[in-house]
Amino acid sequence: MKTNPLKITELVLRDAHQSLLATRMRTEDMLPIAEKLDQVGYFSLEMWGGATFDTCIRFLNEDPWERARALKKKMPNTPFQMLLRGQNAVGYRHYADDIVERFVKQSVDVGINIFRIFDALNDFRNIETAVNTVKKCGETVEGCISYTVSPFHNVDLYLKMGKRLEEMGSDILCIKDMAGLLTPTVTKTLITELKKNIKIPIHLHTHATTGLVGMNMQCAIEAGVDMVDTAISSLSMGTSHYATECLVAALKDTPRDTGLDLNLLEEINDYFTEVRNNYAEFESDFKSVDINILKSQIPGGMISNMENQLREQNSLDKLEEVLKEVPRVRKDMGYPPLVTPTSQIVGSQATLNVLTGERYKIITKETRQCVLGNYGKLPAPISEELMGKVSEDGKVTDCRPADLLDPEWDTVCKELGDAHTSEEDRLTYALFPKVALKFFETRGKPQPKPVPAQASAPTTASAAPVATASSPSGSAVYSVRVNGKDYTVEVSTGGAIGTAPIPATTAPAPIAAPAASTAGGSPLLAPLPGSIFTMKCKEGDTVNEGDTVLVMEAMKMESEVTAHQSGTIQSILVKEGDNVQTGDELMVIG
């Protein structure tokens, strides 16, 4: 019997927990099982890139470079794979070529062997630098087609993309179906035609969100796909991926038998079953099939993060409205595939449209840059309404966006000075300047760990204080979980309990702004929840209505806040780094 074993890339250490647990899995929960993962015989193990780098320094107080080194020490035999966003590296903007080149080289140094490289817009000018650098380093390039569905995308277009990626030097072609939009018929047709037209192996990456993943896998295998992505069953399905064990069992004793040991996989699954309990607070509510994703096209890794972002802003009740707004914004922006960073850009803009109650009342910096072509060429025309709000002349960038960027490395070194001289720290700063500086201050210091899920009777409620503020009657506010749902309750001195109709949150309370006199002036109010990213004015400055006075950061995007009237800045009530809620006073203009 002629055999052609299907090769498996395991995603449990990256995309699986990114999709299900908002990327919050810590290195300490990866290392104990690493040696067993190394014994399986996977084609590769995806363990870096995507949102892991950002999350490590932003939320986990972990050094992502150290994570890669630690895992490589435990898993010397399995090729390590990372997801690289082309000119965006692991960030949300285009970086100069010198940053991308240095990042790739340093990633090779810490053990990355296979670079899955994509551009969110399928503008392959944006992956040239990364591809060429990986090739120079002697490692493997897996060029990606970011799969999406729109009036402007079809199989013929994807065939042209596959040929172009092969010509550019890709060693493997990846079909990256980040939202689970493939259907069985399209899967079989696309892979069959690609196999006829290109010589390099084909790797399928698809999510389980829409419930079609099992049929898609079967059609892909029948069409001759060479590799597929799966996740160990305890972190599979939902917004994640097809279960590794299911595929291994299904193909046993067939010509495409993976050869992987189910008993070993069972041990690994048992381990991650327990680990998952440690991250219950980050669990996505999307745990089963959601066919509506075929409309919203939101990728698996975006959903859990969007839920968390809305929860932190006490706006989780707006999720369904946001999901409906996403495809409208995507159409307005020329049908970009929804994968980082465009998924974050479109998702954040849709969220702002909903939270502010007016479409494009606030336009993020990133939305503006994307519409103007500074992320690359969009697949379709931009809506006239949106373009009119973004640009007076409608001119867009038509060259490779990175061609407009000056080298950045010398500036990075100068800004950091002698405080941080390692290549890795400088790269971390280059990618996420403000987040990196905060991380450098706290690195190595103990941080709070996630609260494991606790077994309890169905009616058992747990409570913990969530605020120190008290009402005039001396009441206290608590977070209470009942039947898996969070509530905010106020307990009076007499013991009476009243529930508040808002979800509980563990997000830090906003920094209270100092009281200020508004005599002769009018307060500028925060239009959305977030943090103060940059101040653009000082007390005593004269401003005109519509001038940008500060920049807020919300949902990892930057939003300009403009003066609501002309006048003089009488007082500024916040500083950079402060957290604010919608309606908080930011400054007084008179």
C-alpha cells in the first residue's frame, strides 16, 4: 500500500489558547509538558508569534524571548514555528526594514525554524523583507494566503497568489483560514487546483468556529493536502481548531496515517485539561458552533480578546451589536481579510461605532492609516462616506508602505541609551515602546496569577471585594459569580443586598481625576473607556474646535480626542497612563 502520511502542526502553545483563552497561557504551564510534546513527532509546533509577544509583556510580565529559549531547551527535536505578520512583525503597524530584519534574525537565534509569514491584505510587497531574511538565515518560509470571502475574492485569485508566493521563495504554501470560512466544496476545489499549479507542499490552517472544520479536513486530505493544523482536544473546537486526536484516530491504518501515538496524545490532553481550568476567567463564551461567523468573518483569536476588551469596559452587553457592525465596517474599508492587524483595526472601529452611538464619530489612527493605503493595497474601493471623513483629497499611498519609512534602529538605541542594551530588549522596545518601558520596570517581579475555576454546587456563589469605595450608608461593593455568571452587588450595613445590572470586572479601577472648577470653561469628556496615551497640549495653550488635544489607547488602537470648542486650556485633569471611563472629565477649555 502506497502511503503518504499527513503531517501535523500542533497549535496548543499558540493559536489554541489565543483563540480560547485570550492568549493568557503562561510559560510555567507550558514547560512541564514540553518534553512529552517533543516526543510526539509533529511536523512542527507553533509556539510563538501572533499575539503571544504582545500579551507576554502587556499582561503576563514575561519576556517572550525567554519563553522561546526555555521551550527550545525542553524540545530540541521538534521544529518550532511562529506566525509573523510580514512588515508588521508581531505588532500592529509597519516597521522599517531594519527592524524586521533584526527581529527575524533574533527569532532564529532563540530557536524558530519555520516562519509562517502573511500580510493581512495579501499585499505580498509587505512580506518581501521578512521572506528574504528568513531565506538568508537558512530557515523555512511558509508563505500565506489570508483566506476570506467577498465579492472580490475567488479561487482564481487565490491560485495567482499561490503561484506568486512560490515564485517569491516560499518553501511551503499555507492557506490561512483564520475565521473558519472555508466550505467543503471550496476546500477541495482550492487545494486540488493549487496542487496542479504549484510544486511546494500545501499546509491548511482553519478554525472550528463555524462547525465545518471536520468536513473541510476530510476534503483537504482527499485533495492531497500535505500538512494541517490541529490542537490537542482539551483546547480544540469552538473558536480554536480541529482536535489532534480525532484526526490521528480517523487516519489510522489508512494511506494517510499520521503515525502519531494516541496514548501519548492522551497524556498531553489530560495535562492541558487541568491547565485550562487555571484560565477560566479568560474563557470565551463562544464554545460551540456559530454559523453567524460566516457573516462577521471574525477570526477565532479575535473573539476571545474582543470579549475581554468589552468586559473590561463594562460593555459586554454590546457584543452582538459589535458583531453586526464588523461586516459593515469591513465593507466600508474595501473588504480587507480579517486577520491581525486588520481584524483588530476593523473590530476596534466597529466597537467604537457602537460605544459612541455614531458611526465614525471617532476614527482610530490605525483605521485612518489603513484607508489611506499605509498598510498596503486594499482589495476593493473604499466607501465615499468613510474616505470623506479620513481624507480631504482622497489620495492614498500606492507604493510599498515601508518604502516611506526611515531606518529606525539607531533611533531606538539612542532613546534607550545605556539602560537597555541587549538586542532583544531593543527589539521589544522598537515594537511596543510604551508597553516595553512598563514591562522593563516590572520584569522579574511576582505578578498575580489567574484564579483557577473552582468546582461548586450549581447555586453556590463566590464573592470578593472589587472596590474600596463605599456609599454614604456604608455599603460595600462585591463581585459575585452565580452559575458561572458574574454580577456586581452592593451590600449595606444592614446586610441587604442589591444587584447592579452590570457585569463584574477585574479590570483596575480608573484613576480618579482631581476636582476642578469649570467656572468660565467647559469640560472635555472622555468619549470612550481607555488609557491616556499621549498629551498633545498643556495648560495655557490656545486651541481651536476640532484640534487634537490628546490621544487615547483603547483595544490596542490609538484614538485622537479633539477639542469640543475653541478657547484656552484652563486645566488638565489627567496624565499619560491614566485609565478613564466614558464621561470622565479630561480637561477644561474656556
